Amino acid sequence: MTTTEAAAPTIGPADALLFELLATPEGRADPYPRYAQLQEHWPVHKLVLDAPGTSGGTWVLTRFDHCQAVLRHPGFGKDFAAMQRRWGLSEEEMAAQQTFSSDRPSMLFRDPPDHTRLRGLVSKAFTPRTVEALRPHIVRLCDELLEPMSGEVDVMATLAFPLPVTVIGEMLGVPRADRPQFQRLVRASAAALEPFVSPELLAAANEATLEMEDYFRHLVADRRRNLGSDLLSKLILAEDDGDQLSEAELLSTAILLFAAGFETTTNLIGNGLLALLRNPDQLQRLRDDRGLLAPGVDELLRYDSPVQVNGRIAGEAIEIDGHTFPGGSTVLVLQGAANRDPRRFSDPDRLDVGRSEGASMSFGSGIHFCLGAALARVEGQVVFGRLLERFGHIELLDDQPRYRDSITLRGLAELPVRLTPA
Ligand code: HEM
């Protein structure tokens, strides 16, 4: 390499902001002021420091319309191998990288037609009508968890994690005693979803993925001998049906449903309650009018989205709003920023539980739109509704609770509150 080729790239203000956002604990803890600057001055930004092996560069989008256009464009895909190349992995490393490997093909990282087939096999279980039928049961589960809660509690440990993991665990047929270990495993494996991740965390993510696979392989073997009415049994029958589902697809689908089914909803409960406690006027509006629970949960999802970052790879050169993304480029869609875009939402930094300005970006958009959106909404509505029913006063005990150190999945480590029964 000549000296000219080796010249260091100039790091501009947008790259500095993105570095803070994506790679520092401070930036991850409070991304919103940085999002606003990017949105205003550098809404379509090509990162100067690209991961080696990337063709086309890595782009970061923050405006709602741009993000939506990318997620809805059929030319943008989710081919995992390109993501791995973005991280500059060699062929050997790619083979060792388990999470997105081609023999672990969950719908989340497939393009059509495989995506369509895999999603079609389970979509019936998550329609708004099917999920609505679960509401009374979810209320019972929530009340059971709230029953012993009083005084000082950590909402994350006592409610935000146990409720969603129980709901999806029951749907899939994961035995109760086995569920708690998945919080650690899912969190470790989710490191692979971060835009920038250290080799150590990636190795831990791979290990966790293998551990979950091992668990589900045994569970599937057991369930085969004793089929039930749960989703796992249905997937086993689909696999038995021949060309519908391979063994690897069965395992990756089960893991995806289980992991996606709780980690994000846990963070909806935590981020949402924190937002309400910091905006007592909005909490009071929900107390006064339970009819606001449905729009209120959607607003909490918009205001502090559990999924902040999404990504796509351009299969060909694609133009959006005058910007051309070369084939092979990676586009980071900052959903959390899009949700605060003043071009899309009026006074976007204000929490307004009565807001009715249409869907936010929190469940994504296009063909990968969250399969569990209806379930997450019902769980959120039940949790906030029952909390307000049961407790006349909820006091935030730590004004600055700690967010976990990740940007893709945004959630609190703890949320200590004092609960006073109504
Ligand atoms: C508040 C809670 C939730 C949030 C914020 C959320 C967010 C998202 C987002 C942003 C995507 C799109 C990813 C992409 O575009 O690549 C997604 C996909 C998905 N979500 Fe959720 N999710 C939540 C709850 C759930 C629940 C309860 C389930 C239940 C199983 C679930 C299952 C899935 C699945 C299977 C996909 C993949 C869909 C596909 O690739 O076609 N999610 N979710």
C-alpha cells in the first residue's frame, strides 16, 4: 500500500456523533439529542470508517420517510453473509459465526421466497384475533405477578421479564423451569445484532446461540414423543410434512419466536413505565381514561423504542430521495431516530398518550414487520392497565436508572420503584 492510500480518512462531525451513539455507553444511554443532530444535518450519511470487506459502504439513515422507504423496498434484503462481510470476517470466521449462519436460517435473516414460507408457517398464531383471545389469560398471568408486589421493587426483575417470557413460553411449550436461563442467553446472543461488536462479545453471542440450539434440539426430541397443541408441536408437524421446514429451520424458528417474544416486550414495559413516571401528567391521563391504553402503548413504543436499529443490504444500486446506495451497501435504519422525526410527528420529543398520528417505526415496516406486534401491544396494554388499577401511586426511586449497554435493543438494567396499593 502506498503512503497516499494509507492516509487516514478525515473523521467529520457526523462520524464523531455516530461513533458516540453506536459505540460509547454515554451515547447509547441517551441517543436522542445525537439523533436530532444527524437528522437535521446529515440525514443520509456514509460512515467514513467502513468495516473491511464491505462493498458499497455503510450508510446511516435517521429520517422517517427514508427509513420506511428502505424497509419497504424489495431491493433491500437481509442476506446475513453480507452483514458478516461488513464486520470484515474471513471465511473461517464466518463459518464460526453462528448467529446468522446459513444453516441457522430464521425468517428474520431470510429474503423471499424462504422468508415468505417460514413466516407463513407461524403467522396464524400471531394474528390480532388469535392474540385478542389470549387477553384474559394474560390478565391472569399479570395479576399473579402483581399479587406479591408492594413497596420497593425492581420492575424489570419482577414483572417486565417474567410476564412476556411466560406468555411466549406457554405459547411455544417451553417448560416454566427452563425459562429463566433464557434471559442471559438471549441477551448474550443479541450482541450479534449490534452494529459494532467486539470479537469477545461476538464469540459469547455464538456460544449462547449454540446453547439455545442445543436446548431446543432436546426439547424437540422430547416433544416429538408427546405432541401437544403448542406452537413447537405445530412446527414439528410442519417439519414432518416434508418440504415445508427443515430441522435447522425448525430450531431457528423456535429460538427466534422465543427470543423475539420476550426481550423486546420486556423493554417496552421498562422503557414505557420510566417514560410515564417521568411524565406524571401523561400517567394521570391514563389513570383517568383507560380508553387511552391502546394509543398510549403505541406512543410509549414510539417515544423510547425497544428496537432502535434495523439494517438492510442493497441487492443492487438503489436510489431513494436522490441518494444512491450502491449494490452491496449496508444501510443502518435508526428506527429510534425516525420515531422522533419532526417531519413525521408533531412535537416529537413530547410524550402524548393520546397521540393519533399513525404508526411509528418501532415494529419495523415492510415484509419483516414484527410478527408479534399484536401480542406485544396486548401485553403492554394489560401491564399498564393492571399496574394503574392496582397501585394508586408509583414512585421512581432512581431518577437515572441504567440502560443496558446496547443500542439495537434498548432496555433498562433495573427499574426500582415504590408501589403503593390503591
Ligand atoms: C415491544 C415488543 C416488540 C418490538 C419493539 C418488536 C420489534 C420488531 C421489529 C422492529 C422487527 C422487524 C425486524 C426487521 O425489520 O428486520 C420485528 C420482527 C419480528 N418480531 Fe418483533 N418486536 C416485539 C415483540 C415481538 C413479540 C412479542 C414477538 C413474538 C413472537 C415478536 C416476533 C417477531 C418476529 C418473529 C419477527 C421477524 C419477522 C420477519 O422477519 O418477518 N416480536 N420485531
